[in-house]
Amino acid sequence: MAQHFGGGGASPFLIAGPCVVESDDMNLRVGEALAELGTRLGLHVIYKASYDKANRSRLKGARGPGPERGLAALAKVRAATGLPVLTDVHETGQVAAAAHVADVLQIPAFLCRQTDLLVAAGRAGRAVNVKKGQWMAPEGMAGAVEKVRAGGAPEIAVTERGTFFGYGDLVVDMRSFVRLRTACGTPVIYDGTHAVQQPGQGPEGSSGGLRDFIPPLLYAAAAAGADGFFLETHPDPDRAPSDGPNMIPLDQLPGIVSIALDVWQRARGAAQTALKGQGEVVVRSDGEAAPLARARR
């Protein structure tokens, strides 16, 4: 079975795609662009899209085509591009059908403590990505990972997607990557899309977002120890049915990811260098926090 969450750790991995499954033409356009990007940069790319966004703010919010049509569309992307695919599951009854198509199952942040769902996802024989709840400390995710492990998942990752900062805003604590990895013993992903989301700040109570902050926060996460990146992208985000304000335009994605990759590699190269200092901390190549050697006098 292929590894999806980092392999030997020589480069980060990328989870990317539209928020929800759309038309075959649009899905394949994004998928083909991502496949080309992965080949050019030497990245393992996982195509993501949701067939049902069951946690929309409003009843009439765009949810996607539903399980049957959505999973069939994801299967087409997988066959046409050769990319592994990721999709969300919201209920235990969805797991088997999703696992038949998807290479990676994802647990949404709002559901990261749902024991039955986590165990069922673990039993599906697929890699599982669990998003950290917006209200949770990094160490609190150890329990979620324990449940997925109990189900026997071959691979597990945890995603940092920001923490509530008052009402309608999120912040990202860059210490979380090391803390999550230490607490959970898994690779850690940075979700650059939902970290800039502004819940309830869009039209009629929908989610807004601050797209311009995606690149700088992504680069910071690359330096701070994230093992992989999660980025939603769309040819025309402002016309996307969901999460448009916090998605990267598809034509801008290669440049942004290229810089993030360079930062990621430079940060790890620096961490392996024999630096000297006093009372400072670096992130080692294995992601653990390590004190710098004290300067000799």
C-alpha cells in the first residue's frame, strides 16, 4: 500500500483540490493541473474534494452532489490523473462507500471527537486525516488518534486548521506542529485554507475568508515544522459554490507551493546544521523541538 503522509520525509506532501465536487470538466481541470505540479516539483499530491459538506452554516448552503454522484466523480479524477483522492466522511454509514473510492478518509474538525466515526474510519483500511477541532489544544488530539489507531488505520495524520479567536475569526499557533507531533506521534498537516476562514462573516451568515493571508501563513508553517500542506484551489474562487473567499486561484498555486517547498527545505537544512546559541529552540529534521547547543566561551 502506498504511503501518503510523507514517506521518507525528503519533501512535504500536498493535499489540494476544490472544496466540493463540481462538474467533471472542472474536477479534471484541477486534477490535471495538480498532477502536473506534483511531477514538476517532486511532490506527492493527493486530490481532495467533498461530495457532501454536511456542516454548512445555513440550510441552503452548497453541499455538493451527494455520496453516489460525488464518489463517482472522484473515481473519474483518480482514473484520469493517477492521483490518490481524499474525501470527508461525516457518519459511520458513509465510511465503507467512501473507502471503496478514496485512498484517504478525512474526519472534519467538528467531528474529531466522535468515537464511532473515528474507529470506523480506522477500520476501513485507508489512510485517515483527522482535523483538529478549532477549540482544542494540540495535546487534546491524542485521544482522537488513539481511536483511529484502535480501528487499525495503516496511516494517520493530524491537521492544524486554526483555533477560535473570539467570534468569527481564527489564529494559528505555529508551536502547534511540534506539539501535535509530540502528542500524537503522527505527521502534521497545515490547512492553509481554513486557517484564514472567518466563520459567519460572509453574506447571510456564511463563512468569509482572508485569501491574501494564505501565502505568508503557509510559509511560516513550512518553516515551523508542518509535514504537509492542505490547500483548496479553484480556477475561479469567487464563483466557487463553497469556501471561495479562502481558496487559492488555480493559476497562482504553483508559485505559492514552490516558495513553500523552498522554505520547507531550507528550514530542515538549517535544523540539521551544527548551530550554536543559548536558550534557543529549533525544529529538527524529525520535527521534534531541540535546544541549540550552548555557545562556548
